[in-house]
Amino acid sequence: MDHKDIIYKKNDEDIVYRVIENETLLVPIRHNAHKMEYMYSLNEVGAYIWNLIDGRTEMGAIIKNVISEFEVDPLQAQKDVSDFIEQLESIRAIRRVK
Amino acid sequence: MRECSLISFNEIINRIYLRTKDRGLPLQGSIELTFRCNLNCQHCYVGSLRRVPSHDELSTTEIYRIIDEIVEAGCLYLLITGGECLVREDFLDIYSYIKKKGIFPIVFTNGTLLNKDIVDYFVDYPPFVIEITLYGIREETYESVTQVKGSFKRCMEGIKLLKGRGIYFDLKTVLCKLNYYEFLEIKEFANKMGITNFRFDPILNGAIDGDNSLIFQLRLFPEEAIRIERLDSKKWEIIEEEYKKYGRVSLDFDFLYNCGAGKNTFHIDPYGRISMCMLSREPSFSLRENSFKEVFYESFPQLRNIKSKVRKEKCSGCELSLLCLLCPGWAYLENGNPDSVAEYLCRLTKIRKEIINREVESEKRLS
């Protein structure tokens, strides 16, 4: 994914974000491809990106934020954010709105 | 870098338990939405409370507020039960609220009130576990327990409805003098239905209304309960393993509570009274007057510090103490006193041990 103006929105009807004891979790709640006894655990970067996905912020801005927050190589950051977004889409945690 | 990893429910629970083992966290809870029930089971632990009118039960809004509090405190899975939880007209609203907060809901039901609307919703937003209690495999047996004509047919329809819509459910049975003889057939039925987690309980605990007269009449003798346990090789193997492993370990019983009650668990009754677990109901605190966190982190630790007198005197040094099913909750329901012993469980544990000892001796002789 290299379109930096793309915008994503969370699928609140499908997945719930929870933080319990420093564990950042995405809990699937809707019947779909997920197995109900599983959830997703986000690391610090994942949780940071998740919180930036709000249906308004473009991907380019999210990548910029990750670079400055975690002081990572821009190319690496772009790849990591793209992979993560792809994964979130595949589990229906987010959907593209622009 | 892997920002998002798939993780099983058990893995995350174990991880959090380990991290919070010293101070506790209310990861697991149960809520009785009502004591009312459309059945009238003779052995039911709710007893006469199932006939108490609904006016003092928590309202939908009160339940929402409590759910918000337990989510904030870290609850990850919640048993929704009763009475019969589907008796409440707002069941789906409450279930939906719990589900959409990211709690894994477990629903215990008799299955007789399942309808298309509820099952459609379960298809869309499945429970983590839904468990139906089956009291018999024949109408006359089932209804001798439930005392409601037509209940067997309705239960079977409920099971069919879930099965037809592809919702995974579990079956369980509670065995007493009215239905124990159908155990193998109930188990076989569960097997045919593709149930992999079938469970049964041949040991009735006391009632929460303090009247155990009927329960003591209907409860199987320890010998009979064990005979049934041995009919299920999987269950008996687990019991045997535990006895071989822990058969010579005794607890000191300095403290009354040696389990996770009030440390990892909590229980809320239909009137908003919260206690440390579903069996250990007193002392309890009103969530209409106290916040969940106040009770869990201020009141429960004080209860967990209560010292044991009777159990310390009678159970300390008993090499079967780690295997005995007795806990303060069981004792409270049995005798009205959490710090007491239950002769029934004492006998049951000793008989189990004798049988297992004989089996071990017999195996030794054969080899």
C-alpha cells in the first residue's frame, strides 16, 4: 500500500479494543472468519497505530506519527504500518472509507 | 516487527493471572440476571427464591452501569445465569451490551425459552460458551425433575434450534435420585449431538435460601455418585490422577479462603449484591450503594484474611484436604456456616480414595 491519502475507520460492530493489565487486545465479537476463542494482542506500536485510526487521519499522517514517535527508519515504518493495516483489514477490524 | 498477534483466550488469561497473582484482578465473574425460572426443578439451589417477584431485581440501566464498572476493572469473561436468564425480557439487550464491551459471555440456560430472535442474535454475536442443562432423555424423567409439563419438548426444540443454526453449544446434566439412571443415555445423546465438552455433576450442593430439606432427600449417596463418576472414564481418570498426585498433601487452613474467590472472581446476584464467588454468598455488598472497585479491592481482601477455626481444627493434617471439594461456599450452603465441614464431602472423598487405593494395589499385584 503506498497511497498515503487513504483513510480507514474502525469496525466497532465487529471488534472491541480493550486494555487489561498492559495487554492491548482486539476482541472479535461478531461471527465471521474469527474463531471466537481467539483475540488479537497488539504491541506498543500496534496500539499506537490503532489509536490513530479514526476515520479522518490519512495513512501518510499515521506513518509520519510512527516515525517521530518511535524514531524508526521511514521506509521500515511505511512497510510496518502497511502490513499492520493489511492485517487489520483481513480480520475486519477496520474498513477503508477513503 | 509484529504489531498484532493472534492469541488464544486461555493464553491471555494465564498471562494476566501470572502477572496479577499477588494482588488479584477480577478477570472472571458471574451474574444472575434473575432468580425467577419458568421451570420448577426440585433440586434447584435457588430454592424458594425463584418465586420472589421481579420488582427488586436490577433494572436494565443498573446492569449496564455495573457492566461498565466490571469492564473498567478488567473483567474478561462473565457467566450469565439465573434462575433462568432468558426469563428476563431484556435478556438480549443485556447480552448485547456485555458482548459489545468485549467481554466473553458464557450463557447457562435450560434451553426451553430459546427462540428465533435470540438464536438469530447468537448467530451474529455468538456467546463464548452456551451451556444447556438436560435433566433427562425421556419426557417423564426430565419433567419429574422440572415439574413443568411440556418442558422436555421445549428444551429439545431449543437444542434443535441451536443445532440447526450451526451454533456450538455444550450440554450438561445434574444428577439426583430422580434422573441418575438415565446418565449414560444423556451422555450418549450429547455424543450424538457432537458435544465435545459434555459435563455432569452427581453431587448437589446446598440451596441459597437455606432450606436443604429437599436437596438432602434428592442427593445421591456418595457411593452412588462415585459409581456414576466411574461410568465416565475420562472424568474418573482425571480424579484418579489428582488423587495419585495430591493424595498426601495437606493444607494448613490458617485462612478460611484458600482459593481464588474474591481475588480473581466475583459474583453478582439479581438484586445487585456482590460476593466473592457464586457459592460463597455471604458476606455480600450492594452494588447499588458501593462501587465495584471499592468492594473488590477494599472489602474482599479483608474477607480473604479471615482466619479459619473449625476447618483448621478438623481438616488440618488431613492428607485428603487438597482433594476434598469442600470450600467455604460449599460449607455455607450446606450448614449455613462457611467455617464448617460437610460430612457428605468427607465421606465422598474417603470412598474415592479407598477405591483408587484398591485399584493401585490391584494393578501392582497384576504387574
